[in-house]
Amino acid sequence: MKALIVYAHPEPHSMNAALKDAAVGLLQHHGVAVQVSDLYAQHFQPVASRDDFLQMENPKRLGYSHEQRHAAAGRRFSADIIAEQDKVAAADLLIFQFPLWWYSVPAILKGWADRVLSHGFAFTNELVFERGMLRGRRAMISVTTGGSAEELQADRRYTGTMDEFLKPFSGGVLRFVGLEVLPPHIAYAVATMDAEGRTRQIDTYRTMLRSALAT
Amino acid sequence: MKALIVYAHPEPHSMNAALKDAAVGLLQHHGVAVQVSDLYAQHFQPVASRDDFLQMENPKRLGYSHEQRHAAAGRRFSADIIAEQDKVAAADLLIFQFPLWWYSVPAILKGWADRVLSHGFAFTNELVFERGMLRGRRAMISVTTGGSAEELQADRRYTGTMDEFLKPFSGGVLRFVGLEVLPPHIAYAVATMDAEGRTRQIDTYRTMLRSALAT
């Protein structure tokens, strides 16, 4: 089995880093080959543009999805996109480790989806959801929040719930390309968590990963 | 009255560009002073990092929100953030013009929110929603989609509705900082729109903007 962790946090001493490291350790312990796309360390460039294509079908007018479709046929994407697509293609399990920023994924991770999960690689007009091109793989979100569980589970303070805020990425992006999405790991209120709370949270995450591996 | 259009599309011949230009024209015709943040043309850098702070309160460990709070007091943000914050502060009306990519805003616009709408500038722990620091201003989303109105309004094909997909940005980000959010302008299925359809859509948008100015 192979796993890819797409990790989007700038700080090596963060809870996100600790969760990413815990996942690497646990997966390797269970014989899983793990790759990490450390988007900050890679200086991943998240802005979709004409530079993403080695050759454009219509250089006069950038139709991004249109160019993706043409580029996918001959793998004529920029090298950074090809590298990420190859990692995705090789993985049985994709884990997304990120902090919830502004009700969503950080820009660097949004750009990973915009550029890497391209038309012709991850889906076509016909191949979506159950027939999406990444079907047969599973995906799991592991997210940290500033808000507390009380606030974010029951629509207090933030005008909505975590389910709603994660839906565009998990129910949308990930399922659209055919991934089977596992229940998310959510670490609430990490900024005010003490060392013991962190350890407990990491244990919870390990348990979730173990049960994902067992099924 | 002053307006700021935050515009996130790479192609000058796109429907998004036409809508942005239509808004500039109409607003100026009505005596509104318009600024445009053309994020692609500005090469706006969307990745939140320690480079966003001229001086860090804790250089050993990046706590992004924590550093934002400290930077806001003395405007110790990088120059590109200050420039955007000044445009926001000066505006009575904020318009966000973007294509719906992967159920959400493009990465370059997500990064604008991550970096510009900072703790201490747009909100504090106490000053959120009705008390948000950008209160007294109005905001409007103008978004284009690939999917059709039939698909996106009634939960067909995409497992959800436009209301749900726009909620994290409009009901979340924009309202959290105190903005009064006007009904969105949504141009569906723009890739397959002919010239006449485009003209009609731009007229619809103009009508919405006129009615926003009249109230």
C-alpha cells in the first residue's frame, strides 16, 4: 500500500506538523510506503496560469480547463504539476493535512487542487464522482481549527458547521474525482491546547488511521 | 462613494474580464471612484508566510494569526498587504469577480483573504460579524461557473448548490469581518455562452449593480 500526505502548513513546530509526522510514523510502521508533498517546503506555486502548459492549444486566449484537457493527453504540464500527479497516481490513500483558514483550505492547498487535479488527469466531462479518474483510492482530511468544537459543531459564532465548511473540498473536490472520502480527523482549538491535549489528539488521529488501514 | 473590485482571472478576453470592465464602466458613470485589484496582473502572491511580517513577535515559531495581530498594531505587514488593506479601508463597496474553481474561489483570491483580511485589520476576537472591523461597507460577489444553472441551483451533478459552495466565502469570510453581503451575481455556464448570451448576462449584472447603488 502507498500513501501520499499533502501537507500545507508553514511552521515545522506546529500541531499540523506533529500530525503529519505522526501519520508518517504510523503508516510506515504498518508497512505503508509514504510520500509527503510538503507544499510550503517545496515552495509550491498555487496560481493557475498559462505557465502550467508546455504548449498551448490556443495561446491567444487562456481557457484553463480546455488547456488542461489538451495537456493531459501528452502530459504537457509544467514539471511541478507532473510531479504531483505522479505522486497522486501512485497512491492508494491520500491524506490532506491543513489548518482551516477562512472557512476553507489555505491558498497553497487550494492551488494544488486547481492545478494538479486537472481535467484529463482526475476527471473528464463524463468521468466524475463514482466514475472519476481517481476512483479506487481513498482520501482523508486531517484539519486543525482555531474555533472550539462547541462553536464549530453546532453553528455557534461562525454561522455554520464544520460539515458545511469542509463540504466544498471533501464532498466536492475529493468526491468529484472519484475518491472514497473517509471521515475527517478534526483537531479543534489547537492554539490553546496544552502538551497533554496535543498528545491525546495525536492518539485519536493514530486510532483513526489504524482503523482506516484495517478496512 | 468608492468601490474596490478584487478581480481574479488570468485571461483578459474572459467573461470575468468583461464583467469586471462592465462594473468599472457603470460605477464610474454613476460617479463612483473605482479601484481594481487585478490579482493576476499584480502577480499577487497568495501564500501566507513569515515574509508577511516586517518584524516577528516570535521568530522561533510562526503563529500566523498571532503575528497578524501584532503586525496590525504598527502596520508592520509586507508592502503588498498594506497596499491591499489601504484599498479595502477606503472602499464603501467591495466587489469580488472570479470564476468558481473547484467549488470555491481561485487560490490567488483565497490567498488575498488569508493575507489581507488579517486579525487586527479586519477583525479581532471580539469584533466579528455585526461588530467586524469592516462594518459599514457592502460586498458583492460576481462569479462565473462552468456548470449550468439547472445543475448548480438544484443539487444535480455537483452534490450541492451554489448557495452551499459560496457560503464559506460570502456567509463566512465576508460576513465575519462585518461586511453587508448583497445577493451574488452568478453567470452560469459561461464557456458555452454565445455573444448574445454574454451581452444579456452583462446587462443583468449592470441592473444588479444599479440597484445596489440606488439603495
